[in-house]
Amino acid sequence: MLIGEVSKRSGVSARMLRHYESLGLVRPSGRTGSGYREYAAQDIRRVFHIESLRSLGLSLREIGRALDDPGFTPSALVGDLIRQTRERIAAETELLTRLCRIDAADPADWEDTLQVVALLQALGSQSADIRQRAALSSADGIPVPTEALVEAALSETEPGVAGTLRWALARSGDDGPALLAKGLGSPVAEVRRRAVRSLAGLPGGEATAHLRNALTDPDAEVCGYAALALGARGVAEVVPTLIDMIVAGRNDTDAADALGRLASDSATADRIATSLVDRLARDTTGAPARGRLTQALADIPGTAASRALVELSHDEDRAVALTAAYLLQLRDVQ
């Protein structure tokens, strides 16, 4: 079969077939009387083999080695191709993400574009100081893509830098709550903790809704951060969670403060006082926890809290009785 017919049947141009021949990949088995290349059936099969391997991303040099090496193992080759493809996809995905973030910043000119590029690089720096300066740059009028800030906040391990990133997120656009909510779905508890702490710094109903969802998180810290944030927003449904935190001794002082803020009217104050007393009465509540619950009554106004302290001043646990008596004296002074 002449080269023109081979080209027509295989879809490989005559020029490429000659290139394959020059590289030694396919050599026509014969020549016609006029000196034209003549391809045998095995030559044509080899052309199709070459094209198949090219479709997998192999270079022509790799294809020649694969076809001519008797010891060639396809599994090793496929394994290498999978690894290389994954690396290429990861690099392309990273580039696409960076380009989308630059586009979201809507730079006005090349100077703005280069500033955004530098900022994105700084947020991913190994240096905590550089990352912090990048987060602070939002105060200088440099457009910081919200998605980049969220990604940085969810991965930041340095407390100081994490706080700065949360501050920057609070100043960013309206996309913050929705992007941080994705972090709440992470299988990694530490990522969810960072997400809920960042949400706590964002105003608005959307952030509050996501914080409510975080109350059911299996991680106690995530649930606790959400409860404290919601308590500061006046969401009374977190009272049981705050009391659980006091009993467990987990951020108990902050939880007690949150209960005090929620007790803004007499009806709510009496409900909180009643809930604290009910927990005090449980047989499963140990002495240290009873002491913390008694202290939590200090910031709860109203007659229900006062009556509870009077009863507790005669408690068989001397530490609880002394704490209650002291708190009653403070209430009398006030």
C-alpha cells in the first residue's frame, strides 16, 4: 500500500508518516519498481499503534521505546502516565484558580493586575509575616479576592495571622459566608473550626444561618464557637449548648458571659436561671461543674436567679455554698 492510501486510511498525513520514518518509528517494508514507499500490513498496524500511544500523551521517543523494548511493561507506563496527568491537572487547576481570582478582583490596568498577583503569592508564602502583611493590605485599597482570603483563613495555623485574615474577611465582599460554609463541610475538624471562627466575625443573616447549622457539628469545639457567636447575636436557642460548655469546663467563662448577655429581659433571664438550676440538680453533675454553674448565675438578673442563689448558699457542697453567698452579697451591694 502506497503512502497516500496509508494516509487516507489511518488519518495520519503523509508528511507525518515521513517524519515517523525519519525517526525510525515506521519503516515501509518495501519499495515499488518506481521507488515509492510500500507499506505492508504489519507497517500499517504499527502506525495505528503509534497513534494509539500518542493519544495517551506519550512522546514519539517514548513510543519508540515502548514498541521496540522487549521488556516493556504497559502497567509501569500507564502508572507513570497517570502520575504525570494528575500533576498536569493540578498545575492547570492551580493556574485556573489564580486567573479566576485575578478576574474577580477586576484590576483596572496591568499595575493593578501585578499587585493582585503579588498579593496572591504572598498569601501562600511560607513566612507568617508575609502572609499577615498580605491580609492587612486590604486596608490599603488593594482588591483582595474573597475566595483567596477564605482559602487562606481555612488553612492558616498561626493564631496572629488567622486573626488578621478573619479581620480582612469581615471587610471583604458578600461572598464570604457562602464560601466559609463550604469549610464547614470539611471532613477535617480543624478546618471546620477555622471556618466557624471566621463566620463568627461576619455580620448578617447569612452568617448567622450557617452558624446555626454548625451547632449540630460532631466536634465540640466547632459547636462551642458557633454557640458563643450566636449568643453574642442574641440567639436564645443556644442556651442549652452554653450550659453544656459550662458543665464541661470548655470555654466556660465565655459561655457564662454569653448567658449574661442573653438575659436581657426578665422572661429570658428567668428561663436561663431555671435551666442552670435544673442542671445543678442532676445527679450526674460533679462538684467542679456545680461550682461553675453557680458562678454562671452571677450575671443573670431577676428573682429566679436570686432565689436559686439563696438556696445554693445552704448547699451541702461548701464551695458551692460559699460561692452562692458571695454572689448574693454582690447582688445586695448592686
